[in-house]
Amino acid sequence: MKSRACSSEKETDLYKSSETIYALSTAPGRAAIATIRVSGPHSLLIYNSLCPTTSLPKPRQAVMRKLYDPLDRKIILDNTALVLYFPAPKSVTGEDILEFHIHGGPATQKAVLSSISKCASTMNPIRYAEPGEFTRRAFYNDKIDLAQVEALSDMLSAETEQQRRAAVRADSNKLGKLYDSWREKLLHARGEIEALIDFSEDQNFDVSTTELLANVTRRVNEIVCETFRHEAASHCGELLRKGIKISLLGPPNTGKSSLLNRIVKREASIVSQEAGTTRDIVEMSLEIHGYLCTIADTAGLRSGSTQNPWNSMIGKIEEEGIRRAKLKASESDIIILMASLEFNEASNHYFIEVDMNSLDLVKNNKYSLIVVNKCDLAICSDHLKVLLDNFKSRVAKEYFPSTPPEIIPVSCHTFDTKTQNLENDQGNLPYLISRIASLFKNMTDIPIDMRDLIGVTERQRLLLSSCRTHLQNFKSETDIVLAAENLRLAATYLARITGRGEAADTEEILGIIFDK
């Protein structure tokens, strides 16, 4: 069978191998049912060895069979196994496939796997499959493309609902077909340019040289515009796959660690009345409304010219913690700036404490929230409203003349640490979490007509970017020979997305995916 991506005879022969592979397809350990899959030219030999008294099942029909030890037919491995047969090429790998659905006890699994290995011989090589080898054979037999392999990897590693949805969209093969269609357009355009180079003196073209180049340029421009759309969708997809990064910033003792603990519902970060307890970054991954995210609790921010309530100056360790906090904020997708309601005994009034220098970090981040903690200290709701309104006016005037981030009052103190019940919490934490989820949705939401693009991976985005670079070079190139070469290179990058590129390149990508 001709390989999808392997142009060399050696690589093609690799996937015309006489080896048959088998593996446990379900998770190891005790279960009600376990599935063992076999793929390769000796699948029928294995069936006849394990089921010597019954005929081969009809393709794609489940039948009940007794499984025997191939070396001793007095030994029954499983009295009631379910067996399915999928003949080549109409199978998931493109090869003959057997599936044994057996009782899931560890001893039964081990006995059947061991019996399959007993069917092997020098003339009939049968071995346990390497990680991802069934998918690899499916790829080389044109059953799936490389983009679908990546989607399958995402599906298997999906931990949240949004990750699952993104993987399902990517697995539809629409992306692969679309990139192949772009590649065909570029190859056709290149053919027209090559014809212009070779036969322009014959004057046998139906259109003028100027018109031909204009038509090619128009098609190139359409693809360039589409690559920008795909790149934007790729960013959304990466956020869903890798998780959205959130940083908690703010002065010491404003409740950053307390807020982290309330959100993750456990004591993940040390909480103390002593300011500056958190010196290094504490990160926790969790799911919020179906989105994977990582929340980082950082060191308290204050300037070197200020002192904390204990009149201690900033030391080297705290200074390093502040540096790391600012660096983490610059790498984050969302910044939650913590402020707190405090009481000044000297002046006998309440005020909202915030590190004004931190507002510069928030100002440069599109997705930010300002959370005011310790609101349970307010005398009454009207008093709190006045304080919040004044704080909002001050922040907006100095840092956000257009639209300031939403300011959300909370109280980590009123949270019931015994029941960990966010739904009935009186500290406004459920509302805060709902606003965080809204930011997640805004960051990852794309138009309906682009939903299938959510499966574009970072690898695909980089290849699209390289493709676009050569297309833009084509438009600016005055030498028609070099222009045609740019079209060839652009088409090559598109081929690499679906695995139609160089064999070595494709093998490297497959290896990375299967190593996961």
C-alpha cells in the first residue's frame, strides 16, 4: 500500500510490514470488560488459534466465542468472549483487525495476551504494539491525517468539557480537507506561473500575462486572509488545551492566598496574619465551568520606599518574590488585582488599600479584574458602596480613563471553610467565579462559522505562518521565477500540516505526539 507521507521506498515498505501487532486497548487493571485489539496480516491466524472450533465471524458483526490456549486446547481462557472482525482495507488501521472483548479480570487479560504471543513464529511475526502504533498505521494507510492524529491526542488527554469539545471539532477532518484544497490551489497557481515562464513566447494563452498574474494574486490574497483567521482561532484552541493562566496580584496581606484556597477548596497556600507569608509562586490547576485554568498566588507587591505595618523594609528574598510576581503577571492571560478594605486607627476611617504600581500591570492586560477583599469590615452596605464608588473613581481617573476593569467586592472571611460550599457563600465568591468564567468564554469564543478552527494547534499555526510568509513574498517578488518558488514553498508548509510533507518531518511529529 502506498504511504501517505513516505516518499521513499524504505519508508513505504515499513508500513507494508508482515508484522502483526496486538495490545490491550482498555485501561489496565480490574474491570467488567477488557478489549484487546489485533491488527495485521496474521489476524486470521490468531483467530483460528484462539477459536479453533468456530468459523470466522462475518465482518463487523459481534459474535460470542470461547477462547482457548493455542498450545493446549483443553485450557479455556474465556467462556464468553465477544469477537469482532474487520477485514482490510475497511478498518480503522486499513489492515485486518480482530477485537476480543473479554472479561476484565487481570488474570483473564494476562492469559489472553500471553496466548496471542504464543501464535508468533519466524514466519508469522506477532508482537505487542508500541505506544500509538495502531494510530500510526491508520495514518500511513490514509485513514486519518496528521491534524486528526493531533486531535485524537487532544481527545485522549482532555480533562475538561471545553477541551473535549475542541478535540471533537478538530477530529472532523474538515481542517485537513481545507488545507489540502489550499495546497491544490497553490499548486495550480504555480503551474500557471511555470507555464508562463516556459511558454510565454509562444503567445498561446487565453488570457494576458497581466490578467493571469492578477488572477493568481487574487487567489493568494484569499488564502493569506484565511491564514490570519486560522491563527486567531489557534490562540483560542491553545488556551483550551493548555489552560488559561491567572495571576493573583496585590499588596501583602490583602487575602490573595485566602482567595486561592477558597477557589480550589483546600489549603493550598499558607495563610497568616503576618504580611509577606507568600514569597514564591504557588500554582494550582483546576476546572472552572468546564475550562482548565492555572491560578498563581504571588508575593505581595509593594515599593521599596514603603513599609508594611510591621515597619520592615523589603529584603532580598521579598524583592525576588516581587520580581517573580511581576514576571508571572506578564505571562498570564488574566490578572486579578487584589485590594482590601482596611481601617486606619490613627485617622479613624476605612479605606481601600491597593498597590497603585500594580495597576500598570492590569492596565496592559485586556482581561483583568480588581477584587476588593475584607468587605465584611464595612459598617453597612451603603458604607461599602460609597467606599467602592470612590475607589472606582480614583482608579478610573488615574489609570483607566476609558473603561476600568470590573471591581468586585468579596469577603474570604465569611466563607464557610467547614462545608466548602461556594453556592451558599455570603462572601460574593460565586459571583467572582462566574465573572472569571465569563472572561474564559470571551477569550475563547469565536464566530460560529469559525468553530471548526478551534482545533488548530500551535504546530499548525506556525506552519500556517510560514506559509503566509512565502505567499506575501510571492506578492512582492518581481522575479517571476522566484515568485513561483515561493508558491512551491508555501504549498510545502501546507502539506506538512496534514502529514504530506517530508517523511522525516512527519515521523518526528508523530513521535512527539505518541510520546505523550
